[in-house]
Amino acid sequence: MLRSKLSMENPLNHASVDRPSDEQTQQNLPAATGSSRFVRACLRQPVDRTPVWFLRQAGRYMPEYMAVRKHHTLLDICRTPEVAAEVTITAAERLGVDAAIIFADLLLPFTPMGVDFEFLAGEGPVVHAPVRTAEQVQALRTDRIEELSYVARSIEKVAAHFSAPRADGDQLGIIGFCGAPFTLASYMIEGGSSRNYIETKKMMYSDAVSWPLLMEKLVTVLVGFAQQQIEAGADVIQIFDSWAGALSVTDYRQYCLAPTTELIRRVQALGVPVIYFGVDTASLLPTMRETGADVIGLDWRVPLDIGWKSLGHACAVQGNLDPISLFAPQDVLKARVEEVLRAAEGRPGHIFNLGHGIVPGTPVDNVIQVVEWVKHFSL
Ligand code: CP3
């Protein structure tokens, strides 16, 4: 098991997961890795059934989460390991999924970098002094990654809770995560969510010193943050490049591919598979594949078979049910779930998920029903 190996050894000396080369076929796969069907699927190893989990599986649609939110702010939950672990565990167990993503947020690394932010009700994240000048980029700190160790403490608690195999013999996968350099830079520079990413692209196009420096600083912090999570028991790291779809292929290639590839390679070198996810990425998929990520997360706009084909079937895929189809009547929802599973054609390396996060108001019973359908589906 990756988790126990990593906790006993220096992960830097343990840079080997059995990763199939692009040429390997289903008949020629390396030996199984542990007993987690989720981790095995990330590595395109055969599994007994398709693993399933959901983006934003612990969130406002779930009454148990809202009960905790009554007494804590979002950041309090993230920064209190007991509470973050409880929220993570409750969601995974309530839904019966095969993996638990640690409860945290993309923007947490901003604090040790010296960028203040808060979450305002109804507005999402707000950065009070957006990073737009060369001086501000130079001032960003990369030497306080230790301050993020509360996320690792949460992961330790989740890993301890799920240390025993479940009733079906499978080990629940534990997912740590961080943002990708472009998506994090966009929040830092825009000061919050954005429609057109004007300030971000202005820095990208016009400041050949600050943009690469910002990318480099983010990669340094994110690798350290991911390392803490892996040492604490994360089996897989998911890298969210949620807003990469705002980039043309040319801009993605010119300004973002190299730092993202470096982040992914350095996290893989710590001994875990990496899932790389973005939204609205159909045209970017072949270029995203060049990062070498083990798994690419597909949004729902691209049919799964077409998305996987455009990746040359050279990596695993995760996705890609439209999260809003969870509001549909049972017959429509079931048809959509089966469409995704059929499009995977039983190839090794499909992890069932949504094409983006569960939204508030989603009926919990429908989410649970989807898990059941995935578990009992056969081609
Ligand atoms: O189960 C889980 O996935 C929960 C853990 C989690 C959160 N944020 C908690 C959260 C994860 C994986 C994230 C990642 C994250 N954070 C992303 C990437 C995922 C994606 O959607 O593409 C992004 C873009 C952020 C930044 C962020 N955090 C935004 C834009 C918002 C506001 C939007 C919203 O949904 O309200 C948040 C808030 C946030 N982070 C919530 C949760 C559960 C909801 C707010 C709350 O509880 O008050």
C-alpha cells in the first residue's frame, strides 16, 4: 500500500508507482498496486468495477455539512483538522464512494505566501490586495509552507479512520489536492472569480519577468504543500486547473504548460499518481496530456469517449456526468450515468465522477443513487 510505504520511508526516495507506458496494453499491465480500486484505476490497472467519487462531495448540498457550517466558517473548518476530517469522512461514508477528497480549499496556500483573502457570502473568494505589480510578485513568500500543515493533520485523521479495508475488501482512496499555477494565479491577480481574466492575461502577455516568477513561486509552494499531504497519507493528488478553459491552446502552451508540467512531474516523483482537472478543456486535452498526468479530469461538455480518444488513450480519465443532471428525473439521470459508463467501453483507467462540482440544492438521494448505479453497472 502506498500510504503505509510513504509513512515509513522518505517519499523522496520512493519515486516509483507502477505506471504503464503509453504503449502498454491491457494485457501487458504492471502488477497491481495495493487493494484500492480507485488508485489502481488511476494507474490504468484492471479493477473489479469502476470506482466512483464526486467533485465537491462535501459541500452545501449536504445537510450534514450545513449543520457543521452553522458553527464554523469555511476557513475554520479547513484549519481545524478534527472538523475537516469529520466533514470529509461523513460525506464519503454517506455517499458510499470509493475515495475521500480532503476538505480544504484551493486558496489556502495564499496565506503563507502573504496574500490575504476571505470568503464573502454570495461572492466567493475575495483577495483584498490583488497581485498585479512586479514588486508584489517579488514580495510573495515561499518559505512558510509549514504553516499549511493543518491540512496534513486532517489527512492523517482521515487516513487513520479509513485504514482498515471496507466490507468489500477495498481500501478507500484518500485524495489530497492543490490548485494549478494558472488557476491560482488568476485568483491572486483578479482578486476573486473572473469572467474574462483580463488582468491575468495582461500580466501573462506583457510581463516576461513577473509571470514566470509567479509561476515558479506557486510551483515551489504547491510541491511542498503536496509533499506534506502525501507524507500524511494522501494516495493521490488532484491538481485543479478549474479555469484553464479560459486559455487558447497557444496561450496555455506558451505560458502555462511548462510550470504545470513541472508541478505534476515533481508531485509524481514523490510517489503518487496525479489527477489533472480543468473545466471547458475539450480543445486543450491533447496539450494537457503533455503534462504527463496519470489521470485527466474531463468536464461534461465533451463526450467521454471523444475526450479519451483525443488523449490518445494514453492516460486514465475521470468524469464526466453533468452535475446538473443530478436534478433530472430518475430515468433521465440513469440514462446519463449509463451513457458515461458505456463510453468508457470497459477500458482500464476510468474513474466515474462529475464533470464539475456538485452544486447547492442537489438532492442527496440522487447522488447516492448514482453511486449504486455505477456499482451495479455492467457493459
Ligand atoms: O468535497 C469537496 O470537494 C470539498 C473540498 C473543496 C472545497 N473547495 C471546499 C469549499 C475543494 C476540493 C475545493 C476546491 C476549490 N476551491 C476549487 C476547485 C474546484 C472547482 O470547483 O473547480 C475552487 C475554484 C475553489 C475556490 C472557491 N472556494 C470558490 C470559487 C468558492 C466559492 C464558490 C462556491 O461554491 O461557493 C469556494 C468556497 C468553497 N470551498 C465551498 C466549499 C464546500 C462552498 C462555500 C461554503 O461552504 O461556504
